[in-house]
Amino acid sequence: MRLAAQIAALVATLISIAWVIYKPGLDSAAATAAAIAALLSTFFLKKGAPESKQVQHVSGKGVGIQAGRDAKVDNFERK
């Protein structure tokens, strides 16, 4: 994901620089500044963080059911 963002930002930067060269103006300069800012910000993106494990606290005689996706609660045991 990070690489795709960097490639897209680089392409946008190159296109906007070509736009500034071809037709100088405030709009093309603003687009170039935004594209450069986007390109620089891609280097500060964090790499994919591992998913955190689920944590649940159940007190008393309560029943806690925790599932990453679908949960079937027809038959459960109290521990």
C-alpha cells in the first residue's frame, strides 16, 4: 500500500511539474506544491502494523463472547 501511494504521488508530481513548465500559473504551481507535499508525506506512512489481539474482561457470572467475524452462540460453556 505504501509503495502504491509513493508511485501515485510521484506520477502526480511529475505531471504537475510538466504542467508548470508547459503553462506557468498559480493553479499549476499550487498543484505542484500539493503533489510534492503528497510525495513527501508518503515517506512518513507507517508500514502495515500487525493486528492487535482482542481483549475482553467479563466480571461475575457474565458470559463474554468475542469473535473476529461471525459468532454462533447456540452452545457455550461457562469457564
